[in-house]
Amino acid sequence: MIRSTDGAMLATASAGPESPSPGEVVRRLEHVARWRRIREIRNPGSGLADLVRLQVIPAEPGDVRAPRDRAGLPVGPRGVIELAYTPGGAPPQVFLRLDSAAPRPLYCVLLNLTDRFAIDAGMFPGGRLDAGASAAAGEGHPFELRIPEDRMGGSCPLVQDWLMLIASEDKINPESFTLTRLGTTDRPAHRSAALDGIAEHLALGVHHRDAVRSPRAAGDWCTSVVKIVTRGPNGGASCH
């Protein structure tokens, strides 16, 4: 089993009943380490902090496009938003909106880090957000937060997603951050010499141990993370 430093169970070293090879154990450890390091990327000295916010907006019956002015769900004290299936068994649906209060245009990427150690950048893959503007992820369509079928049979079905917003004065290549699900083959990180920006160099450093060129003087950038916990029809508040 793969555990964190505080002893919490993170994953198993093999997907099957047989003992994994040493090489497979190492690959899984490196995969989990990359995922955790990307989730922890921060720029504490950024002047952009809190100028671009991710709003998680509940979809109401009849909604087909992201509302422009509806308020987002409140984020709990630990940065968590709790969602749940309806009593009838339907998964929750939300819109994701990026609101900018920055005085200049920024490039944004929205990553979905799943609890199966995948990272997907398709929600908002590197679009430009004008000063003071708003933009909807997923081309304005709602996202359905469905629990995988293999978890629905348990006494406490839930799924966890970490939505990580990266805003930068420089363009961002979202492929620098993507990871496939743990236990599948990772796509190699793109190492084009055209990559610029300190955020991308941090991500590439997660994927590669060998030397890379020194980053140029990069523009300002920041990150923020919202964790979403989705509980199934039987996943009450006492279910942890």
C-alpha cells in the first residue's frame, strides 16, 4: 500500500491480486508524487492572489448554459464544497465560472485532480480571460459529478475532486500538467523549447528528473484550489 507521511492510505501498489514488480511499485509511487506536487503548487508572493476566482454554481432545472450573475456555492472553512445526489438518485450538476477582477488580461487553466490520481485540463484549457471579465468552463455547459459505479455499492459512496485554477500573465500549456489515472500509461510531458512561464517549468520538473533549461524571467502567476466532495444517495453527513 502507498501511504502518506501521516499514515493515511493513498493507493495500492498494484491493481491486481498478484504482487507487483518493483518497477510497477516505483512507477505508482512516482505517479502519486507528481499528482500531489502539482496539487501543492503555490506562488505565495503573487500580486494576482484572489483576483481570479472559481465559482461553482448549482444548475437549476431547465438550465442549459452557465448563468452570468448567479452566485457560486459557499466554500467551507477548509476550502471544501459538499454536494450530494438527489433523493431520487440523480447526480448533482454544476456550472464552473471564472470571474476576474484583475486589471489586465490573464491566461487561465482549470485542472481537475481526481481521487484516482488523474489530472485533466479539458475544463478550461489555457484560455485568455480579459480584465474584469467572466468566462464559463466547458463552453458554458453543466458538469455532472457522478460517482463511479464501482463505488456505489458501498455504505459510504463518495468521490473527491480538487479543482485547481492557474492564472498567469504568460501563456500556459495545459498538457504540462495532465496525468492519466493511476495504473494506466502516462502520456509523456511535452518539453518543447517554446514553453515559457514559471508555472510550466514547475510542472515539467514534476515529470522529469534530468536538467531542463533555466526559465526566462516569467510574468506573475497564482493558483487556487477548491475541493468538491460528492456523496451518493446513501452518503450522509456522518459518512467520512
